[in-house]
Amino acid sequence: MEKLINDFSFGLFFWQTLIFLLLIFLLKKFAWKPILDAVNEREEGIKNALLSAENARRDMQNLKSDNEKLLADARVERDAMLKEAREIKDKIVAEAKDEAQVQAGKMIEQAKAAINSEKNAAMAELKTQVSSLSIEIAEKVLRNELSDKAAQTKLVVQLLDDVKSN
């Protein structure tokens, strides 16, 4: 350190100081401002990018909440549509059952009517056959009984007794 103090020259110091100040002036005039402007511009760009990212994040959150709301609405609408479809299905099934019961009732009534009609026709035919068989049997019995004169007399007496007792 002593050597520096002993070898100190004011002229050299003056010129070094002058060159240093001139260098600072030139740097300030020509380089410092563009460097600071570039740094400030870069800082401004970073701020804008951060703001844009924040806005995009907010927009994404809004879109996400909107999407969730739309999904919830779609689920509610889907559930309503499914409920309505079930109700329509149940209504159609109930109507089909009612219609089937009505048709079955009509068919049963028609079958009963047909059965009664057939029964009445069969009964009428049976009565006709029974009456014609009865007439034939009575005719044969009467011929056998009336072929004999004593049997005829006995029958007439019996019929007269029956008429008198009534």
C-alpha cells in the first residue's frame, strides 16, 4: 500500500478520472437509456404476461364453472326426460292393460252370449227331440194298450177316475 501512495501521480489520476467521467457520460447518453428501456420493456412485458395469465386463469375458472353448471342443467334435464319417459311408458302400459281388460271382458261377454245362444239352441233341439220321442213312445204305448179291447176299457175307466178325483 505504501508503494501506491509513494507512486501516486495527480496528472494520471486527473486523466483517469476525466476518462472515467467521460465514459460514464457516454454510457449514460448512448447505452444506459436503451439498456434501461429494454429492461423496463422486458419488465412491462412480464407484467403483461402475468396479467394475461391471471385473466386466462380467471376465464378458465369461469368457463369451468359454466361447464359444471351446464352439465348440472343437462343432468337435471336428462333426469326430467327419463322421468317423463317412464311416466309415458307407465301410462301406455296401463292403457294397454285397461284396453286388454276391456277387450277380454267383451270377448268373455260375447263368448257367454254365444254359449247361451248355443245352449238355448241345444235345449230347444233337445226339447224337440224329447217331445218327438215322447210322442213316438206314447204312440207306441197307446197302440199296444189300445190294441186290446179290455185294456182300452181299463184305461178309460182309470182316466175317468183320475179326472173325478181332481
